[in-house]
Amino acid sequence: MDLRKLKTLIDLVSESNISELEITEAEGKVRIVKADPRAAMASHVPAPAVAPPLAPAQPVALAVAEAPVETGHVVKSPMVGTFYRAASPGGKPLADIGSEVKEGEAICIIEAMKIMNEIEADKTGKVTRVLCENGQAVEFGQPLFIVE
């Protein structure tokens, strides 16, 4: 597995509420487990001589926020690689929020196996969202842009 992809996965796990992630690919399996910071602290804190009385646990209500519904056409990655918004480092993005794109027009670059692949818009419209960061590892089928 690519080290950049592995670092991205570790960052995603550390910044999210999930505690464990396991991914299996052709070249192997990766399992990332987030350590419980309370358990790490407990191992370094000496136990008190007398345990203080504890109140009974109160039930916790969990609210699940609904994901916003995406409107418009989603342009997805046709391959695994590294996403670049411009044709050269520091260059002008091929497509930006508010850009009018035509079907067949290059909107980003995905580097795969040291080959720079121009990714074309598969629909004519206006770019309303850019869903990836420059230099980010992307997967096959991962949403890149929203075009309306």
C-alpha cells in the first residue's frame, strides 16, 4: 500500500470518531486501531488508596446528524492515484468552484504509477464543489467534483 495513502488513512482515523479501520487490498491488509487515551492515562496514574464513591451512570442520548444531500452530478475518480487540481505545481487549477466545464474538458490530474492522467468532465455544467485536496490520495470511484 502506498505510504501516502496509509498516512491519509491514519489521519482520518485519528480525526474521526471511529476507533478501528481495516482495509484489504490485492497487495495486503492494513488494520489501524486508535488507542484509547483514557486507557493510556490510567496506566500511568497510581490507583488511589480508597476508591471514591461513584454516581450511577446516566444514559446518554446520541444524535445522528443526517448527511447533507448532494445535488448535481458527481464526477468520480476513474482510478486510484494522487489527485492534483493543476497541470503543474503552483499552476492555475484546471477547474475551480464556479468554473464552467464542458463534457470532455480536463478538470484535474490523477497521478498513477508515475503517469499523469488528465481526468475529463463527464458532464457539461458549473463546478459547485471540489471534494478533494491537492495532493490527496484518491480511490477508484471516489467523488472528486460536483457539477450542476
